[in-house]
Amino acid sequence: MPGETGNEIHGGVFFNVVVQGRDITLTLPPEITPALSGLPPRSPAFTGREAELMELTHRLAPPRATAADAVTVVTGLGGVGKTELALQAAHGARARAGWFPGGVLFTRLAGYDPVRRVSPEGALASMLRALGIPGEHVPATLDDRARLYRSVLSAYADQGRRLLVVLDDTDGAGQAGPLLPGDPRVPVVLTSRHTLAELGARLVDLTVLDEPAAVDLLRRTLHGTRGAEDTRVDAEPEQAAELAALCGGLPLALRIAGALLAESPTRPLSSLTGAFRDARERLRRLESGTLALRTAFDLSYAQLPAEQAWLFRLLPLNPGPDLSTAAAAHLTGTDEDRADELLRALERAHLLEPGPVYGRWRLHDLVRLYADDLGRRHAQEDGRTPALNRLLAHYLDTAEAADAHLTPPFRHPRFASREEALRWLDTERANLLAAAFHCPAQTASRMHHLLGTYLSLTRGHEEWLGLCRTARRSSLDARRLADAASALNNEGLALHGLRRFEEAVSAHQRAAEVFADLGHPDAEARALDNLGSALRNLRRYEEAIEAHTRAAAYFRRAGDRFHEASTLGNLGGAFRAVRRFEEAVECQERAVAAARESGDRNGEAISLSGLGNTLLELRRHKEALEAFDRQLELCRATGHPHGLARALDNLGAALRRLHRYDEAFEAHARSAELFQELGEPHGEALAHGALGLCHLHSGRHGEAVTALRRAAGMHREDGDRHGEAVNLCNLGEALRLAGRPAEAVETQERSAARYRETGDGHGEGLALARLGTVLFDTGQHAPSAAAFGRSAELFREAGDDRSEMNSRQNLSIVLQRLGRHEEAELARLHALALIHVPEPPPGLPEPSAALQERVRRRQERLRPEEARIRREQEEQFRRQARE
């Protein structure tokens, strides 16, 4: 009979059965050999399926309660190792004493091969003969053969000679259903590329191998053909891992790769890996002898109805790793319900895998190459270009709707909330970026705008930088200069996020120049504001003030309150950096008002952060706390995790200044946790530094040392030398108070050096003042005097009278110890001259009447000069603002 397979066994069981309408007595073989000759050998290279093998073997252990409970389907993609797992389980179960004394009945059904496919009738005839039924007693019809087959299997079970049935490579319930024994004592294992859920069987769904198992399979395949002396896999571990990845962890592909290596014992793995890197040629090269991956895929593809095959050929057009049902609907131009039906059909055929979450789908890498090859062959008839355009339009339009929710007060009906928009962007992130990088140029030009805010919020600066550069190149190629300048400006923002400030300054300057030449003042103003922010991070404050002032003046004239708010906040930050605190407060209060007026709650929170930090510098701690409380409230309302982490850190700083250490510690600790969750080491380092200060000010010096050392190290790894300097300075103080003066001296010297490298004279002055204190404590009076003297000069240059006064007071005390009394008296006079109220600081003796008079006259002489300078600065600011 065509298509029949199997082998005979011999035995002697007597029973009555109806065959072809006649009641006859059959004699079956008296003994069944422990292994039916039809069971193929198992592979010695089998690996990586221990859990599945254990599960399947457990399913075969007697007894089973129902016939359905005795059926197991091993399912998965073609080439994933279904047959091998079934054989491993069958061999193992056969070897278990008492499990299957009758042996194993194995039949290969070739369900996906239109030439070799075995019909249910042919399979039953073959298995009946293998079970000892003479050919003349094999019934003619399918139903009669199925009844006889089940009767024979039950008869063997009655005689204590239970069998295991393995049905390999079945294409569906129509082929496999008549072959099920229907007796719970006779378990059956089926392998199929479809899930066969209609059988009600237990599924063992195989996926690809992970990297260690895939590499091990390569190793075992070579050892099986060339012996253990073939050490190429172990000699080239990186190449082996890459080869396993290029094979997608698919066992059939890995076996083919192993066979190709075995054919040429001197061929290094790097040679085969290099050949496989060409994606277009990989499927063709995955062929060795009778093994060919494309053939395995062809058999699955040939079973697909026309509409499923069409979708399968279109799916590789999705540029990212997976896609949603909604995206598939746009790809095909159908509704989501129909797209879902087609996708699930492909999943049942194991040509498509479920994605990371419900409603998402992905193609195995090699299946993707196969489907893409088919798609290119059928490009015109499939409408491949229109399909791609529909998909890209879906991504771009939905990204635009999502971006609208990230820039208050704008909204879009596509999403119910900002949180929903963010979830969509998170889910589609890889697809959106891949669309920009690999699809038509105009996609990158539009996408770099739409994803800028999102990638900044989620700290995806590297991705945004690449996206901006791609957009700039495509715009220059098309001679769209304004678009190229816009991409360059955004490129600077991405570089800013990466703390590459010199490059950011260059990008913003060039963008501003292009916009000016093109006559686009609004874009020029945005570039200038960005330029000022980059300059501030380079501590080029006067240039930053100029850039921010020019930008703020334009936005005010244009009535653009949204951008005016952010620019004023940035200008206030620049003023604070040069210790022009009153001007900083004025700018930041105006920034808060402008952001509130424009409905930008996120911008208002940022402006409040700047205002609060300036108020801390002015020691207006309660007002700062109010600002930070409002910032925290806004960040919670907007669901901005990065802003929330920053607000908590700010709040902790205000609480610390008010000596509410427990509350401050809680706020900083939560901030550190959030920054860690967000993957932002710079923010986490800031929070740990603040935790260290909490410990320090509350007298927990040992804990302060630990936290501050960690913060300094994190800043060093992050490349933030200024942040490292700040934490080293605080660490040195903690070491001094912890009674570790030698370490304190070394740490303060390092801090001063870092401050000097970054051009922060005020910070260097603080480190030197603290160095002077620890040197004085250890009796090193001459170096202490030098440190205090230099710190006083640095504070003078920075315009910090209070800190200069403290350093000169301390210098006076040290000089007295050194016996340099005239210098000491001069330092003391200088310190007193800096006090606005002519009273000595605590601990110093009452000055003479003559000295007090000298101090009074000097203050009277200085006050008009200070007032004049302040008036000039205010007038300059107003003039610049008017311009």
C-alpha cells in the first residue's frame, strides 16, 4: 500500500475481533521484543532539553486516569527538535522496568511533506502489521482499521504488555485522530508544527536553545563525528557563541553548522561565522547533505492558506523585533479582529511566536529571513511598498499623538492619559527607532522630533544621538537645511545628556548660526537657550548668561510663555552659579509664573527646583522647602519618575538645612532608589552624596564616610569631575570628624585639585578651608595658614564675603600660633571689615575702640561701592532683557 511504513513483531495472544464484517479469532505474537525495530536511534548530541524531557517522561509513567490524559503533543517550529525529544523520551521510558514491556510503536507520518505524507489509512495498515495482524486481515476502511488497531493495543495491555505509541510529524487532528489508542493504559506522543489544541492533549511547546545549550550542541555534534579531539568550539568561545546566535538557537541549524564544520576539520569557526553573517546568504548556506533548513521551512509554509501566507510574507517589513496586532492590521490594511485571526493561525503553525506580552508577535530570526526572501519574490503581487507605508504611517502618527501628552498642555484623543502614552512608547520603542534607522529617510527626519522628549525623559541619550545624526544626514542629502539644523540642535541636547558638553556647545553654536542665516529667529532662540545650558556645565557662566538672556528676550517679545519659562529658569541657574542670588531668584520666580500660565506642570516643577536651590543658597530654608513641596506635588501628578527622584533629593536638602534629619534621610534614600531603578547613575550619585551629608550633620560620621565615598566613586565612573570634587570635599570633612586626619588631608587635597581642574574657584576655596582646619588640628600650622590664605583669596574672587571672612578669621588664629602677630592682626582686621554688623565673631576678643572705628569707616567706604556695582548689574540686566 503506498505510503505505508513500519515493521512486524511476533507474539501469541488469542482474541476475537470483528474484521471486515466477520467474527474471527486472531493469534498475536507470544512475545513482544523490548524495542520495536521501527524506533530510530536517539542522538548522542541531544542537549538543552532537560526540563522538557523530564516533563515528557513523567507524562509517560503509568497509570493515567483518562485516554485524553494519556496524549501528549510535542509542538514547535520546524527544526526545533521535536522528534529528537520524543525519541529521547521513548528510549528512556522503554528502559524503565515495567513501564512498556510491549515496546514502542513508532510511525513517521511526514505530515508536512505533500509527497511522503502518510494517510491515516496507510499508517493504520502499517501499524497493524507491525502489531502482528496478517495483511489479509487488515480491514479496508479507515473506521474498521482504527477499531482493530485500538482493540489490539488494548489486548496487549490486558496481557500485561503495554505499548507506547509515538506518532512523529503529524500535520493535524485529521491525520492523527484515528491513530490515537483511546485507552488510558496506552499513552501516545505526537510531534507537530501545529499545537493540535483540538485533541485536548497536554502540550510540550519547544522553543529555541539558549546560548550555553546551543554552544554545547555544536560541541557535541563535532565530537560525534570527529571525536573529542576536535576542540574548535572550546578554542574559539566567542566565535562559537556568535555562531550559535546566528543559528538562532535552532537545533536543526546548529546541527547543519556542526556538519559543515565536520566536513572540513581544519576550518576555523571564524570562517563559518563570517559566512553566516551575510543574512541574505545564511539560509542558502545552512545546508549539508540531506539537511537543509529552507526545506524544513518550505514544508510548513506550503500548508498555509493564501491569506495567511500573504501576511507571513509581509511580517518581515516590521523593522523591530516584534509587532502588535494593531500594527499587523495596518500592515495588511485589515481590521484588528481579522489580523488577530491570521496571526493566531500562524502561531498555531509555529511560524510565528507570541511576543513578550499578550497581543504582540515575533518571528524567529531565521524564519524572518525565510519570510523576507519570500516577500521580496512576491513584492509586487503582495503590495509590499504600500504595506510598509501603511505601517510607518501608523508608527509616526501614533508617536505624534503620544508625544503630545509629554508636552503640556497639549493632548491627543488617541491616548487617555500621559501614562498610557508613555506605556505605548515604552512598548514600541525598538520599532520606532528601527523605523527611523532602517526605513525611508523622511521617517528619520520626522521621528527624531517625535521621540526627543520621550528619549530625554527615559535617559535614552545614545539612541537619540544616533537618531539625530541619521536625520541630519538625510536632511543634508535632500538639501533641507532647516531640518538639518534642527537635527543638529537636538544632537546637542543628546550630547548634553551624555555629559559631552564641549561637543554639545559646538552643535548648538552651529545650529544657531544656520538658523540665523535662514532667518528663523524662534529656532535660533531655542538653540541659544540650549547653548547656554551646555556652557553652564562647562562653567563658562558669563557666556551662558549672554546666551540665555538673548533667548529669553526673543521669547518674551514673541509671547511664547512656554519657552520663556524654561529659558528664564536656565538664566536663573547661571546667575546662581556666579552667586548673583537675588537676580537668580527674580528670574526663577518669573519662570515659575510663566510655566504656570502656559499650563506646563513639568516646566513649573523644573522652575521650582531651580528657585528652591537658590533660596537654599540665601539660607531662606523654609521658603525653599515650600518650593520643593510644590515641585514634589507636581511631579507626582504628572507621573514623571525622573522629576520625582530629583524633587525628593531637593526636599531632603531643605529638610537637612532645617535639621529634620530623619525626614531628610528618608527623602534622599527614596531618591537614590528611584534613580537606581531609572538606570541613572549620575542622579543616584547625587542622592548618595546627600545621604552622606545627612549622616555627617547628624553625627553619624562612619556612615557618612561610606556614603560619600560611594558617591565620589560613582561620579568618577560617570566622568563628572565636579561631582567627584564636591563629594570628596564632604568626605574629607567626614574623615576629619571620624578621627582619621591623614585620610582627611589626602582627600581634601584631591578635592581641591578636582575643583581646580573644573575651574570652580569657590569650590576649591571650600576644600582648602577644610584642609586648613584638619592641618591645624594636627599641628601643621604653616601649611594650614597657606591653605586658609589661599581659600580666602578664592572666596574673594568668587564674591563670597561670608566664607572669605571665616577663612581670614581662621588664618588670624593660625598666624597667632606661629607667632606672626602683625600678619594675624591684619587678617583679623580684614575679617572684621567683611562683617556687615561691626561685632566680632564668637570666640574672638573684643576689639579696641580705635579698631572698631577703622572697621566702621571701611564699611562706610565699601557700601556705596557695592551699591553702585549692584545698580550697574541690575541696569545691565534690564537693558539686555529689553533688547
